[in-house]
Amino acid sequence: MDSTKEYKVFISYSWTTETHEEWVYNLATRLMEDGIEVKLDKWDLTPGDDKYAFMESMVQDQTIDKVLIVCDRGYKEKADSRKAGVGTETQIITPEIYGKANQNKYIPIIVEKGENFDSYTPTYLKSRIGIDMSREEVYEEGYDELLRLIAERPLYRKPVKGQLPSYLFEDEKSHFKTKNIVKQLKNIIVSRPDQANYLISDFIDEFKNSLNQFQISDDELKDPYDEQIYSNIKDMEGLRNDYIDFLTSICKANLNFEIDVIINLFEDIYSYTEIQGSETYNRLQFDHYKFFITELFLYTVVILIENSMFKEFNILTSTKYFIKSNKGYNDGVDFTIFKFHVESLDVYRKQRLNNNRTSIMADLLVERSVINNKNYKEKLLEVDLLLHYISMIKFKDGFSYWFPTTYIYLEYHCKVDLLRRLVSKRHFEKVKIIFNVDTKDEMKLIIENLKRPTNGYSRSYSNIPGIANYINPDEVCTSV
């Protein structure tokens, strides 16, 4: 498709009511703003012009790409009875529809529905597939479909034929539903933010449904096991990107959404990391989900920090998660439950490939950190380490801490931004909630207690750096 091509449409409609005329006018205006040339009587006819000649010229004009026929009760009545201007247009359009080769030039836009979808579609258009724009809930989706149809950029395009895949009889892994919901959400955030919560719920439901397609049963897991897990992790990248796009959109829009939505999501998806029934299983068959959930939690925190949502960050790392597990956990668990060791990568794959890397999981997390042309590597490393410190602060009497898988990628001169900015009083006041402190002295004490490095990978010469590597306790709140 040539992106420089000009597209032109004519809108045929009935002057049913002032409200309806305004609806049509707003649609035409939006199409113009989106780069479509619109021929409309409201701005193309002036006193003295012949409206019937105008209608005929619009229908027969070869430069008109589409004729949009806005179907409501008034339009149908006038078209079917051949009354008024609509009736004249109908007499001109009907032979064009039945006698011309270009069958998709005339598009019914359904703005009013009776008992059936096409109740108010003129008889001569009954066989045509219309675009539903009859309610606010479907307007954005309908508008996107219309715009794509005019600009010859349909959502579903016939791909270039490739070679037959080796996995011919496997179902293709798909995430297009979550991707489409994110697109709709972005539109609604701009036009009707009060309706966004409906799509947030739809996205969460579809996201969980999409996870099902990646399940591997015990008999489906074939040697080499690690290769199948590695392949599934790769296949899940698109779904991960949809989640990041989704969470980024609602955080940037300042919708004041409840963080419980995300907490409940993590509680629900934990079940994918273990067997839920009584059938036989291989403990490795869930490893791709373990990697995915750890990665998802990291990016959730990345996005919350990016948007200064420190209260939500604190809730996420302080709450008790009541997960669906066959291991019990009736009293709830802390956020470190979502930090997994992926055995198939860091044991089996390393052995099979004779790989001497410290952690294949760490390597893969970093390799996948460029998303939609944005490099998240530094923020990912920062959050991984930050979660380690926070788990040590909040659960000092426990034994389960967040192990920062990617700490081996930290360079000596690396500066963890959220920590080094603690020199600022303003910054401290904003972020102190995530450390469970109220005063700078409490913060200084925490830094003193965590200043020593802690044990890292068993076969690595490097330890996990202490928090004092990034902020001197004596410098906390020393600047404005």
C-alpha cells in the first residue's frame, strides 16, 4: 500500500433529527482529522447549488473511494419508499450496486438497530455487511474498522505465503485478542475514560485465557525438555508485550485503577506453575510459566516506578497473596512467591549445551528487555535488585527473599536511580512508603543494615551488592 495515497469518501444520510445530523457531522470531522477527504452536504453545498446534481455526481465520481450509507430508521423509510433526497440517492445508487464490479464501495454504517442487526438497513443493501456504530460501547471498534476499510489497511490481512512449518499439526500460538483490546483501551482512554474499566476487565480475562494455549502435558514434554520450554518462552513474548502495553497505558492515563486488579491476576496465574489435578506430571513442564510470571512481576514494578506509583508499588510488595495452589498457603504468601528458579534453563539446558554462563535465565531476561523499540535493560536490573532489598527489609524474620537473577549484569559503576536519588528530601518523601519508613533516620538505619554484600550464585565470584553501593547513609536527605 502507498502511504501517500489520498482517500475520499461521500456520506449519504437522512436528516432524521438534529442529534443524528450532529452524529454524522462529528463522524465526518473525525475522518477528516484522520486524513480522509470527506464529501458532505453540510460543507460542500451552499445556497443555490443543485443538491440532486451533487448527489449524482458524488455517486458517479470515480475519485470517491467509498460511499458511507448511514442507516437509521429515517434513512430506511425514505430509501425504501423513494422519498425525498435519500430516495433520489437510492435510485442513483441501486443500479451502481447491482451493476458495477466494485462491490465494496458502498458501506452500510449501522447507527440504529431494531430486532435484528439490519432492521433499518434499506432493502437494496440487505445483503451487505454493515459496520456497527450504534452504541458507545462498540463505536470505537466500529470506527477503527471503518478507517481501516477506507485506508485499505484491514486488521486481518492476508499474509505472504511462506513455507510449511515443521510443527504443521500444532495450533498456532496467538495473542491477537489481547492486542486488539489494548488498541480499544487506548482509544477509550482518550474519548471516554469513564468506560475504561470495562476494557481493563476484558483484557485481564482474555490474558488469562490466552495463557491456556501454552500448556504442556506430561506426555507432550519430549526430550530435550529445555528446548520445548525455551521455545514456549519465546512464543509468549507477544503476550508479555501486550501486558506491558496494557499496564503502561492505564498507568500513564492516571485512571486511578485498583492495584487489586493486578494482585488478583498474579494470584490466578500462579496455578499455571504446578499441577492442579491428580494426573502424572513432569516438574519441568511448567517452567515456561515460571519464567513468564517472574518476568511479568519485574515489568509490573518497572512500570509502576516509571509512573511514580509508589503507593501501588508498596501494596504490591506488602500484600498477602492467596494463590490457587495444591500446596496450601492458606494464610497467604508474600510477593517473593513469584520469583522462580527455572530448572530447565539453568540446570538442564546448561548441561546439555555445555554452557558455562552463570544463568541462562538472566541472559534471557536481558536479551528480551528491548520492547517496542524501548530498552528496559537498566530499569529491569534496577527493579530486580530493588525487590531483593525490599524483601529483606519487609520479611527480615523470614527465609524467603527475592533473588535478583540479573545482578550479574550490574556493572561496577551502575547507579540504581531510585536509590541514589534518596539524597533528595523531595524524592525521599515520595518513595519512603516502599521501604516502610517515615523518617530519614529510619532509612539510614536500613542502609546500614543492608550495606554488606549477600551471597549470589554458588559458582560465581560476584556477590549481590549491598544497598550502600548506591546510596551513602550519611547522604540521605542532604539536598532539596
